[in-house]
Amino acid sequence: MRKSAMVLFGSACLWVTPSMAQAGDVPDLPVFASPERDPSAHLSIVIPIRPEAEPVVLHVTPDGSDAGDGTAQSPVATFERAQELVRTLNGTRDVTVRVAAGAYRLDRPLRFAAVDGGRNGHVVRWEGEEGAYPVISGGVPVTGWTAVDAAEHIWRADIPKGADPRQLSVDGQLAPRARIEIPRSAVRFETWGLQILDPEWRALAQLADQDRIEVEGMSWFTHRHAMVDRIEGDRIVMQQPGWRNNLVGYDTLARPISKEVARLFLVNSRAFLREAGQWHADPAQGHLYYRAAEGQDVNRSLVEMPVLEHLVSIGGTIDDPVRDLQFRGLDFRHTSWLQPSGNEGYASQQSGSYISGELAGYPADPIRDCSWGCPAFEKRRNHWQQQPAAIQLSAATRVVFDDNRFSQLGQIALGIGNNPEAHETGVGLGTTAIEVTRNRFTDLAGGAIMVGGIVRDAHHPSRPELGVRDILIRDNLVSNISHDYKEQAAILVTYATGAIIMNNDISDAPYDGIDVGWGWGINDPGGSPEYYRWHRSYYDDPENLIYDTPTILRDTVIVGNRVGRVKQWFPDGGAIYHLSADPGALIARNYVYDVRGTGGIAIYLDEGSRHVTVRENVIDRVGGVWLNLNSQDAIAPRRTALDNTATGNWYNSGRLQGNWTPFLNNRAEGNIEVEGQEWPAEAQAVIDDSGVRPVEDAGE
């Protein structure tokens, strides 16, 4: 009779046979019974498991004292003091920092380095008290308002001299800065600025603080910002290099892709306080002005002015990343990224990327020669910068953001593994096993989440540790975002391996809901023929390589999301948008609704999209195209968008667009057009299951 033993490791069982033991395949384990003592029974070897010690709990309260020891009886008052205590414990124990209800106003951003995470396999958790959502604020309240112009409902309050924020919160919502729209026909664009053609606008030369006035322009997919230097008669002279950088590339200030949808604004002068809810700061005098609604007493409103440019920076080094750090039940508010208020402006390219500095080989006539790309512009592609997020995470692994709130932030809320310059640590990329679950992102100046970088190390890392991998974005609510940087998608993933974007609810956004991919195919194996010499001259620059190896973008999953009322400003892009090669990519069982306008696109596979499966999505009330493939037919027979499949999708509006042919190995088949709201049961199940799930259904 063959005898065996069952070894119990917690809940796992290992059957051990005599042959295994003779072969030395069994570790040296204590034996509590033997076949010789009971030949008729299997041998059960039970290994006692040492119970994990309970985590140490430290307490932070607004009325605590940093002289305390962090116990419930003696809580500390600041996060910095709690960090000091964590560092004495996290090498040997799990640590939970419990944050009591209230507001914690920071005078400098919080910094979490490798020493602040879990060490030696332990975990550090920062948690708000159940249901409290304590506020971590980078702002200060503004009080003591006085009505200074009763007829126009203008109020004024004192602020510190020199304070010059780009955002302001009133009663929990971002308020717009003072601005007016100027017809594009009233001016002519020049390399030095704007030539005023309409005499009615020459009164601008009488305005005070002219170097604080901002020009904003938007058209097809960019939202550009540049600062005025001075106004002389009929000339608005602009600050450089921001203005010059906004004249090159695509969809530029001077030559937008569509003049019919292009708009131009002048921002940030007290003279522009024309509408209720607008505000203006005077840093020289230390005054803040607000135009109230009729009957509104601003002294009864909660007004918050941000003073920090970002709130939290999390990151170690590539060799020693932050590990095992979690944030739950916290409320992040009040930042203002100030770079666009300087001479660089914000030369937007797409979804949080921008050009800065002086461009080598800048064309003599950029409006004529570089409004559809040019060598000077193409040379800079791998040097574009990214907007720093309010909460920044890089050089980190096993970090969790769960059940937090992000609101009233002056830029992208959460940045994960972005370019080095987008992180206060100076170390970018290098993020793995990150979870962003069950959070609420609302009322933001920029997008909600930006994952990945756009420099060369982002798409082809020089070290494996630089890669961005295994990012889970699940069950988040994203709404009412991108107020001041309208070109930013709600959720953007540039280059990452194995990103999962699942069961999020995204609505009310000026641009795209979910964007995945970067590079327009230029960094994929073999490059893109669209960017060869006879088209865009990208590869003329010897630093712009034609790679034989793929980028790290692969195995993206976009599933179960509910995306609607997006693309409210821009014709370009899609509610769900994809770019470049992504082997293993899956866009499935999403519900896309209310994408209006003749240019409205529900799902868009843009330049170089390859290996993408689009299946079982429900498209409801889309104005233009339910599925678009940019197959770049103008360069046929050269091929860029290949090996894509669209099958089993339901749609009640819009058309299929692009080259779905065997020549490109693109297949669109078995898709079902539905009349009105007569969805079949399978489609209705997709609608019902989309978006944020109840906790019990999410497996929490």
C-alpha cells in the first residue's frame, strides 16, 4: 500500500508521498504522526503559523499635539510628526495612521520617500476615520469680504501680497477667473503677438497690469495659454518663449485645424469681471475680487484660495522604490499649478503634455511653415513635458489609493509614473502594482488620472525598473473635470504594461473619457510611414529612432466602464480613445452614451492602433461615429493601423468609419444596429453592469 502524508500550510494542503521524501522534495518538517503508528491513515502534519501581529495604530487629530506619542490618548497634530513615528515602526510592524475628521492645512507638500512605506514586507496605511473623509488642503480660507461696487455686485477681501493663484474655490466648487471672449477676426496673429484689427479693441491698451493678462485659445484638441507682456496701441505683445511655442505644431493658436470651432479668450483682468461667479486677484495690492450673484453675501460663503502647487509627492529611487503604502478615506483639495502664469505659458500639445523652452531651428515664419508640423517641432516630440499632478507617484510599488476624494485641484489630480519633471522628487516612471479604486474625482482644473510618461525611457526603458506596469483603475467616479485645461482626458494611460481600466463612471468632461496610448505609432517596431521624410520629417532627426522592438504598451484592458456627456468642447478624440500598437488590448462591455455633435465619436482607434479587440460595447445616442479607425488612407498602400477586430457591439446611432479591410487585416463584423432604446437582453446587461459597482459586487 502506497502511503502519503498531507501537510497543511494554513489553508493550503501538500500531499507528500514516500517517493517524494526519498527524492528529497520535502522540506525538513516536524512530524506529529507517522504511518508506522497508524498504517491505515494518511499522515497529517500541521505546521503552526505564527499569527501576524496587530498593526500599530497612530492617531492624528486637528487638536492633537506633536509632543504626543500618537496613541489614542495622546494624538499628534501633523502628518509630518506621524511620519517620524512611522519610521520607527515600519521595519518590524504594520502601521496604520488613523486621521480624525477635520481640515489639515499644509504649509508645504507632504513627501513620502522609501523610508515611509512598508519595510521588510510590512504595510503602512493612512486612513481617515470611517465616513469622515478628513480634508488635506493646500489652501487657506479667505474671509472679511467688503462690497466695493454694489451695482456690479463686486466684493473684495484681503489676501497676502504676492499671492497670485490660478484657481479659487467658492462653496466647494472651482470658480472661473475673469475673462472675455474676443473674436478671432478682431486680431491678426504674428510671431511677436496679436495685431489688433478691430478699433473697438484698442481700449485694451488702457488696462492696468497688462503683463498678467492671459490669452487662451482652443480649437480641435488643444487648449493653449500664453501671457501678455504689454499692449501698445494696436499691438498686444506677448511673453516669450510661450507665445512662439504656441504657434508651432498642430492645432496651433494662429492656425487651428478648424476655424469654425476655434475660440479665443482674454483672461485675468479686473476689467473682465463681467459674469457672476468670476474672480480676480491683485497680488501687488493684496486684494481678491469676486463678482457675486444678485443677493449673494460672500461672507456667508466658504472661499478657499490655494497656496500650494501640489499636495503630495510619493517616490523613492529606481533602486529603492516606495513600497507597500496605502491611502484610504482621505479628501485631497486646493492646489494651483502656476507655471502657465509665467513666460512659458502652457503650449498644450495633447492631454497634459506641453512644449517649453527654446526650440532649435525655430522657423522664420512659424505660422506659415509650422502649423502642420515641421522639423523643429518634430525634433521636440520626445522632449515634451507633462503637467505635474496634485498627488504625484513614481518610483513606487504596491501603492493603493482606495475610497478617497479628489476635488478643487488646480491640475491633473493623480499622476502615476509620469515624466521626471512632473515629479517633485525628480524621479519619474518606475511604478508597478498600483491600485486606484473606489475614489471620487470631481471639480478639477485638469484631468483625473494620468499614468505613464512620454519621454524615450517611457516607451523603451533603458532599465527594466523604469517600466510602468500592472496599474489597476477600478470603480472610480469621475465627473465635472478639466475646467481650466480642457484638452485633458479624464483618464489617460500613455505607456504601460497590463493596465486595467474597469467599471469606472466618467461624465461631464470637455474632452475624452478614457485615453490609452501615445506616440502616434512612431515608436512601434518599424516606425510609422506617416512620419517619414515625405510627410512629417520626424525621422530626419537622428535621435528619433526607428525601433525594431515594441514599446511597453500592451495588454491594456478597458472593460465595464460607463462613459457619457464627454467631448463637450472638442470635435477630436473619442469617449474611449486608443493610440499606437497595443498587443492584447481589449475594449469590451463598456456603455458609451450622449456623445453629441456631428463630430461626436464613441470609440476611436487613432494612428497606429494595432492588435485591439473591440467587442460587446453598447453605443447610445452618439452624434457622429460609433467606431472610428484612423487608417490613414492618404498614405495607402502603406499601412499603419492593422490587426484590429470589432465584433458583437450594439449601437443605435452613428456610423462605422475607417478602412476595415483584409488588406489591413481589420475586421468589423457581427455588430448590431438597434432601433431607439430597444436593446436586446445581452446589451441591456452590459448597460446595467457598467460603471461603479456596489461594494459587495466588486468583491470588496
